Amino acid sequence: MYKLLQKLRVDGTNHGACYGTNGWVSDNSGATVVSINPTDGQPLASVQAAGHQSYEHVVEQATSAFRAWSERPAPIRGQFVRDMGNALREHVEPLGELIALEMGKIRAEGIGEVQEMIDICDFAVGLSRQLYGRTMHSERQGHGMYELWHPLGPTGVSTAVNFPGAPWAWNAAIAAVCGNTVVWKPSEITPLTAIAVQHIANMVMSDHNIAGVFNLIVGDGPSTGSRLVNDARFPLISFTGSVSTGRQVGKQVAARLGRSILELGGNNGIIVAPDADLDLTVQAIAFGAIGTSGQRCTSTRRLIVHHSIANQLTERLVNTYNQIQIGNPLQNDILMGPLVHAKAVEDMMTALDEVSANGGQIVYGGKHLTKLGPYFVQPAIVRMPHQSKLVCEETFAPILYVMEYRDLTEAIAIHNSVPQGLSSAIFTCNLNTAERFLSVGGSDCGIANVNIGTSGAEIGGAFGGEKDTGGGREAGSDAWKGYMRRQTTTINWTKELPLAQGIKFTTDRQNNN
């Protein structure tokens, strides 16, 4: 890890944090961004964020590089992405530790995030030979119809603090094999991870004698992010972040008739049936609610439990939470690190202060563990009536609301009553119960699991959700179509010109008579 930090010049001095085809660039008009170690609240390093000049340089170079890159055959583009995945493999441990250091998730999760980046590169390599279009039968004799998929253009990718690397890879690997160049604006809270990834990308681009495929601009949302979103040179913007910001992004991109992929908030619930395997259930809930200190968009926030087992399950969860080791995320045996910054701690404490007024009761945790560091907290378990407005809000912190139900219809209604629709799960040993949860009248989320928690999706499936989650899809399945433009083609190989729908239209007067 420390060799990688040295390579990044993480020594408290400014580092130009914009990268285009001519290398690292910066200008004096850009603000200074400071990366804070959430474990102790101390600065790790500062970087020079994008100003107008550096932003324009990077975007112009990415736009210019698009034509040459898009004309390369997709399997050749796949070879580049394959080597990107291999380069990440060579750096999996130090890069994973850097993610843990800068974001605060435990080391195992940091390394797991890098593995996810590697996995999506592997997926994209295979995809580079499978960008299939359909063939259709024409109603006109001697005609053929089919569709082609073409690169869309430079892609703007704006990612969030909780996953400093993986969402970039979901977008960048797929966009690259589709023939697009990428400009990445990471969260200004975790710029060092982005700089490290860009260094790795630079090595791979150099090996392939290409430039401008992967590009970086560091800056805040109101200035750099807004500029990116409103820039007509980007036909596609992929945004990961809050619902409130996502609404603005969606409006601004739509106003210029661009496309957006929105991955916004999650308020993910697990229904626990009376016949559930509780050993399995407790394990899944613990990871879902505590993993990344409750700061995943797929974190388990609501537990909807059959009334007959609610007390038993709550007691088991309290016992499990008592065994969670909280501390420095880089140390062995630690299962929960700090929250990412002071605002996250404040939001958690504000939500817990409202529990009593909303008819709830804190049955475990919720304390601010200042002796460990400024951003450490205890995960909280809260018994809460499902009618409470508090459970409809996404608090990006390790708060688990436990609610009761009496029949499956009520459980599904409770589950679907929140504005967000990202990830969901049910624990049951009954096939009928599971199928009902997965049916049209069941979960209204983009992800629905049975006997698996809400968190930890594989890259093979399309990732994203419905309602306030934004409706975007990234990573696997046919999410690649969002990064390309569809072209429907009809070929006539006859000497006649029949029209569709049997329309007769001719300028031959003799034939008209």
C-alpha cells in the first residue's frame, strides 16, 4: 500500500488530479481538495481539482480520441480491457488497502471492491465479441431488416464516495468495449483512489499505444459535476449518488436531450418468513446492515419479520452485533470501520434522536464511539412501527429498523411502501412464498433475492433499481445497450421499390392512368 501511496505523492502536497491524452494537467483556478482519513480524521493528501482550463483540456482530448477508438474493432477494444483487468490483478492488494484507508471500509471489502473491478473487466472482454443485433423479416419481398449497435460517444461517469472504484469500472469497462471514451469525475471525498486507478489505466494505455480512452477530472459536484452534466459533448452521463442530486442530474441531461444512467438511493428491506432458516438469516442481515458501516446503496435498512419470530430474531441479532469488532479497517478481525465523514455521523445521530417520537425503541447500539476516532459509531437496531415516516427515509448509516407483519400480503405491502426500489430479499423455506415475492405483485425493486441478503450483487446481472432509485442499469446482462446507439437497417436487393403498409406512390403518369 505505501509504495502505491508514494507513487501518488501522497505527502501532503498538491497533486494535479486531471488526466487527458497529454498527461497530468492542472491549473491555478482549480480548488484544493483534501482527502481525509476517516479512521483518525487527519489529512492524507491534497490534490489540485479541475479548473476551467484543465476541464476543457481533458474533455476536448476525450472527444478527439473517440473517433479513432470507436473505429477499432470491438474484440480489439476487448483486448485493452482484458489488460486493464490484469493490471488491476497485479495491484489488487495495495489498491484495496488504499480504498480501505481513504473510504473507511474494512480491508476485506476494499480488496473485494477491486476484485469486482477485475470481474467486470473479464465480463467486458467476452462482451466485446457479443454486441449482438437482431434480424427481422421484412413485409416487403426482396428486403432484409436488421439492427446495428454503434458507439454512442464520450461518456461522463460521476461516482459516489462509498464505492470509490467499482462503479467506475462497471461503466468504464463496458463503455470502452462499446467504443466510447470515458471521463471520470469521482467523489471529491475519495480522490486518491481515482488517481491510483488512473495511474494503472495510464500504464495499460501506454502499453497499447493509445490515449484518451480513460480520463480523469477531480472536482466538486456544484462546479465540476454540474459542468460535466450540462456538457453536450457527452451524449451519456452515468451518475451514482443521492436521490436529490440525481433528480437534478436527470433534469439537466434530459433538457439537452442526452441520456442518463441514474443509480440513486436504496432503502432495502428483508422479509423474514416464520419458516426461515434463522442461522442463514442472521448472517445475511449482519453483513447487509453492517458491511461498509451501512454505507452501501444496497445496505439492509429494514427488517420485516413475522410477529411469531420477531423477538427471537431480534435477540439473535443483538447477540451477533455484540460480537462485531469495530476499529481501524486495515487491522485483522475488524468487521466495521468508521463512517466516511462527520456529516454521516450527524445524519445517523439525528435519525436516532427521532426514533422515540416516531414510536420506536433503540434496542441496541447507536452510540458515537469518539474514543476510537471522530467518525466511529455503534451499529443500531431499532424496533419500529412500519407506519413511521422515519423508515421511508434512507439514512446512510448502520441503522436497522425491525418491523412486524402477520401475513405475506401485509409484508409485501410494507416492503413496497417506501419511495426507493433498489434491492430486496426474502428468507423462507417455502417455494410458494418465494415465488410470490418474485411475482408481479411481489417486490417492486430492481433486485430481488431469496435466501440471500440485499447486499453483494454479482456483476453478471444488471445492477439498478426502480422508483426513486432512478431506473438505471449497469454492469451485466444487456446493460451494455445503454452505452450504444441502435440503428435499424433495411436493405432492398430488388429492382422494385415497394413501400411498407402497402402504400402506392408513383410519379409515373402512364402507370397512374
